[in-house]
Amino acid sequence: MLTYPKFRLTADDRRALLGDFLPYAEIVVLADAAPARFPASRETDDTVFIHLAVMGQADFLVSGDGDLTALKAVSPVPILAVSALRTVLAEQRSQ
């Protein structure tokens, strides 16, 4: 994903970004196929993100992808836009 043209990241940018986030990453092993209980995205390559979020016990799946956000109502993991995540995090900090 970091190689997507919309991010305009050089190889050095990608390495630096990964270096910042790897200490907080966890390995999630997926079964060969997503169980039927996971909603299928219109874009079949996106279904894996819901699968990863569920198997990794993620609190949220953050995405601006319309195919994923279209599944908000049926996803077992809350799907939030970045702006919604900022709001949730700000509310948690104020408590």
C-alpha cells in the first residue's frame, strides 16, 4: 500500500515510515480464506483488511477507501475515517 501513487512516497520515505511504525506492529496470521462471517467488499482485495482487523483484534479499521467504508454497518470491527478516529482519540484522552 505504501507504494500506491497517491502517497507519493520514495523508497527512503517508505523505509522511514515503516521504521517509525514497526515497533508498534503485531504479526497476524490469517487462515487461507476469510470466513464467511466477514463481509465481502466490492473490491475483493479489500476484504483482507477486515479479516486482518478481526483476527488481530483491532479496535478500529481506519480507511478512506469507499469500498471499505461502505461496509461500516456490517463490519465486525468499526471502520472509521481518519477524522472520526481523531475524534474518538480526543474523547478518550479527555476522559
